[in-house]
Amino acid sequence: MVDPLKTRLDKLRKFSDSAKRRANLYAEVSGISDQHVASSLGALQKAPAPGKKLQKIGFLMLWIPEPTGITCAIGGPMIVAGRYLDKKYNSSTIHDIGNHTKSTMSSISDFKNSIK
């Protein structure tokens, strides 16, 4: 008969090993010092946030005094579009992924240690 705790522990060991490999990979990738590679990885280090930019521009256009009211008509939809993009756009960076991986590894290792 197969012990369900042992199968669960084996599965958690596999998850833990995978998380460790991922964390090591991210650490190695962030340590690359080549000029071209570093510039291309810059986009991953600092993810753009188009929703926040649209909201800021929308608020600026909304508050600009203008007699025709065109900027007010454009500013409102820009704010709404910015909020929508904030909800739908994933702006995670390598740093965020590494932090989540480390927290997952620690919780998996804590669980493994509590079973032993």
C-alpha cells in the first residue's frame, strides 16, 4: 500500500527543487554583465506601467483650463482606460518573481521540516 504522506512529500520535494532551480536561474540571469544583454534585460528589471501613465496624462488633461472642453472630453476616458490597464496589465519584474519564488521555497521547506 502506498503511503499518501510519502507521495505528497515526494511531490513537495519536486516543487522545492524546481523552485530552487528557478531562483538560481534568476540570480544568474540578473548577474550577467554584458552590455547588450544588460540593456535588453533592463526592460524586465523595470517593467513599464502604461496604465499609471495614462491616468496621469488623463488627470493633467482634465485639469487644464480650456474654453472648448476638448481636453475634459479626452481626459476622462484616458483615466478610465488607465485604470483598466492597471487591472489587466501584469507589471511584474524579475525581482518580484524572485521574491515570490523565495517565499514559496521557504514555505515548502517549512512544511517539509514539519512532516519529518
